[in-house]
Amino acid sequence: MKLIDSHCHFDFQIFETDRAQVWQRCVAKGISQLIIPGVCKSQWQKLALLVDGQPHWHAAAGVHPWWVSKNCQEDEECINEVQLNRALAEHLQQYRCIAVGECGLDAAIATPLEKQIAVFKTQLEVASDLQLPLILHVHRAHNEVLKLLKLYPLPRGGVVHAFSGGEQMAMDYWKMGFYLGVGGTITYSRAAKTRKTVTRMPLESLILESDAPDMPLSGRQGQRNSPENLPLIAAELAALRGISLQEIASATRKNTEILFTL
């Protein structure tokens, strides 16, 4: 069994002391590759250096909504959309980056949506120009994101990270070429809508993710999440759909390879 973690913040400081050991345990459990999203411009270079020489780790680059205010205050290139476009495009082309993101909109944070939209539009432009897939963060702003996606030609589509909506919204994204990121949320019995959605959507639309160190599995709240927990998410998805773990592993791995051209 081989699994791909399509969304793991393995570069974060919390993994600094035992990253190599965690990866060894991942490999032993059948996790063959990791995709590590970018969250802010100041992090892109360090992430690029981390994955350099690691053929099984893949980097993306973007500005996460949670980092928009901080970036725009500290980095002039994030204030000027033209400069951000240039900086992001140059980084994606210079380094081994497979996607634009993590980017999107979050209506539950203090940063005004207008400021988030300006930064998001810049990243949509870059993804369109370079024909790269998107890694989307969307919280309480699906309608706004779907409207914006229709304005940009995105032949590579992308993934809606940590999708937790209903079946109709999932189909709206899938028809636009966006996969659904399935993570630890499905291990919670109270997440009935999400669990129902991932059982009814085509298996071809789903990819697995840990979102480590965040999004802990049920029963592990308050603990550091780890990519080595991905097989538990795969097993839960297999149980929900009533199929074998091997079928889940094979399908989600293939989906992830197609999306990110791995």
C-alpha cells in the first residue's frame, strides 16, 4: 500500500526536532510522498531548501488567507499586487514547485475580505499563466471563491483543502476540475455532512491529506497531528464507502498523481 499526503505542513517549526524520525515512520506505514504548501512569502525559500534533495517531498508556494495581513504589513511585495505576481511567478519557476497555494478566502478571520480577494486574485492569475493547480483554503466563503474561479482559466484545476461542505457544493467544485481534500474531519461522528459527502462523491474526486500538524483525528484532540496518521484517515474513508483500504489507497494515490503531475 502506498499513500500520498496531499497537504502537510511538514516544514513547520513543530517538526524541527524529529522530522527525520517522523518521515521514517511514514515510510514504514506506506506513505510514499508529501505535498507541502506555502503559506507566506517569507517561508517560500526555506521550504524550497527543505524539499531540495528530497524526491518524495514536493513544495507549493502561495499566501494563505491567515497570513495576508502579516505579509502585507511586513512585505511591500504583498502590498503591490504586480510585485506579488512577479515574486510568486519567479519563485514557482525557479524552484521545484508543483502548485500555487495554499491560498483562498476565509470569512471567519479579522482580515477584510476585500484585502484577501486582492491577494487571492493575484495567485489565480499566476496559476492561470503558469498552468499550475491550486491548493485552496476556503472557510465560509465558498460562494465568493466559486465566483472568482469562473473568472480565470485554470486548466489544471486544483484541490479544495479540508473540504467540509455538502454534496452539491462538492459537485460544483468537481465540475470545475477541483478535487476534494479528505482529512481527519471524517473521523468525527459529528461531521455527518462531510462523512456523507465523501461517501457519495465519485472516488475519482477524492485525495487524502493530514494537514499536519493541524486537524487531529478524533480522540487525539490537543495532540500534534502527523502525516503518519494518514493510513487511519484512509481506513476511515474505506469503512465509510464500504470498500477495501487497498482500493482507497490506489484510487487516491492515482488522483493525487494526476492532479499534481507526480
